[in-house]
Amino acid sequence: MLPATASFTASVALTGIGVLALRAAHTPGERMFALIPLLFAAQQATEGLVWMSYPWDAPTLRAWATQVYSVFSTTFWPVFIHGRCVH
């Protein structure tokens, strides 16, 4: 359960940081960069669901959350960072 707690704690912290970053962003480029903590918060929350699916004995949740997490880590981040933030 400790890994899930760490994932959810990171998600909450990153959400706060992301909100502050978006408030401070003024240009479209800054907004895209400021989205990173919020998107990573979503990934961390999804990871927490993967961890919690084991003690909850929830194979459907585990399968869904694993797929979402995998899309974040293997597809979304490389495309987002390369396409939006690296110039």
C-alpha cells in the first residue's frame, strides 16, 4: 500500500504545482510547459490505481489503469515533450 500512497501523494502535490504554474503562464508556450505537472499528476494517480487494484482484487481496474499508465509513459510523454516543448 505504500507505493499507492506515494503515487497519490505525488499526484496531489503535482496538481498544486501545476495549478500555480498555469496561473503564472502567460503565453501559449508557457501554458504548454505549465501543463507538465498536471499531466504527470494524472499519470501518478493512474499509477496509484494500479497499485490499489491488487489489494482491492480489481483485475478490470488493474487492466484499465495499466493501459492508461502505459500510454502516458511510452507514447504521450515522448510525443508531448518533443512536439510541444522542444524547439
